[in-house]
Amino acid sequence: MHEEDRLNISLLRKKKQLTQKELSELSGISLRTIQRIENSEVIPRSFTLRKIQETLGIELDNLALDP
């Protein structure tokens, strides 16, 4: 995942006025996973990105997907 993509997730989450914990609860993704994605500690799977996309109401066009 590129630095820009990580920032996009964080910025879009904040734009929706959601905390990491709230995004975790709404998406069903663990809080630690959200934190690790936003800190570029992991490359999220496409399934995880889709859950974030659905929760935030964003397109995946600018986010990297794993094969």
C-alpha cells in the first residue's frame, strides 16, 4: 500500500468524523487492523479494503488491492 493510500483512508475517515474505533465497529474490522493499515504496517487484503470502502462510502479506484 502506498503512503498516499494510507493517508487517503485516514483523511476520509476523519472527514466522515469517525474515530478508528468507530470505523472498526462499523466495518467489522479489528481496531488493531485499522491502526496497522493507517500506519502502513500491513498491506490490507482486498476484502478488508472493500469493507472500509463500503463503510466510508468511497471508491477503491485510488487504493491498492492485493492480487
